Amino acid sequence: MLSAKVKFLGEYLANPGLIGAVAPSGSALAARMLDGISLTQAKTVVELGPGTGVFTREIMKRIPDPCRFLAIEKNPLFAEELQKSEDLTALTEIIEGDAGDLGPLLQERNLEEVDVVISGLPWAAFPGPLQEQVLNQVSEKLSPKGYFVTFAYGGIHLLPKARAFRKELEKHFSKISKTKTVWRNLPPAFAYQCRK
């Protein structure tokens, strides 16, 4: 049976524009992304691009029992693997879908707003219009005191596409803080924690 890392690499080689990294993010980055974000009061949490479920498992440790948790994954192989994971499906609704359809996916589930959106999407690999489409829907559906959390790779955040993404964040969120870099991640990364 192939390991999650080998499957991830295979999916990256097949479609690098959608996967965006040669290896899944590590648990240290997942923890860093959520540090300082209180999930204990969250009623609804959405994860965009859960991939192999590293962030998903960290989120599950931090949300309260009555919290509704949806994970939206576009890659069919990753979505199927997540749906087979009994440790995830007990508390998580795994949806095979596109983050660009966040609004309709929430509407289908009678959800008007969410408290926290956590993203594992490869933003630098997305064209500007797709970034804007997803971020528009995130900011529309985020509750007034909600958080949007995503990550960027250290060093790469200085490149033009990554700087353009930072400007896109500034268009949608009034407060953006940057965590310390997680050097143990491959490649090293940090998180953006954004408020409306």
C-alpha cells in the first residue's frame, strides 16, 4: 500500500498547478497555523484543500463537539482517501468539491456564515481571478469576528505572484498577522491569520 507522501508526490507530478507542493504540509505547520486562533467557541469551521488531512486532524483536536466541520477537497483521490478515514469522518463532512464554489456548497447545507476558514490551497499556483473568486466567497461567508487562516512558503512569499496574493488578502481583510516560520516544514512555511 502506498504511503500518503508517495500518493501526494504522484498527484503533484500529475498536476503541479493544483497540488502546489511536492510533499504534504507537516503537523508543526498545522499547529502553528491554529495557534492564537480560538476554535473552542466555533460553531462552523471550513477547511479548503485538506489534501492528506494533516490540518484536518489538528483542527479536530481543537474544535468543540457541537461544531460543524466541513472539509472541501477538489482532488478526487485525496477526497476518497479522506472519506475512508474513520478517524476523520466521525466529526468531519468531507466534500469533494471546488473552493471556488464555497458559497453554493454552504448554501446547499443551509449555512449562512462560518466562524473559521482554514486553507491549505496552493495560492501562488492559482491565477489572480481564481484567488479573487475564492477570497470573495470566504470574506462574504465569514462571520463578523471570524478568522481566515492560510499559509505561504518562506522565501517564495517575496516573488511577484505571492506578493500579489498578499495584496489580495489586504483587499478582503482589515487585519492580517503573520506567524513565525516553521522551519521543520518542507518547504519552510508561515501562516497568515486574517480578520474581517
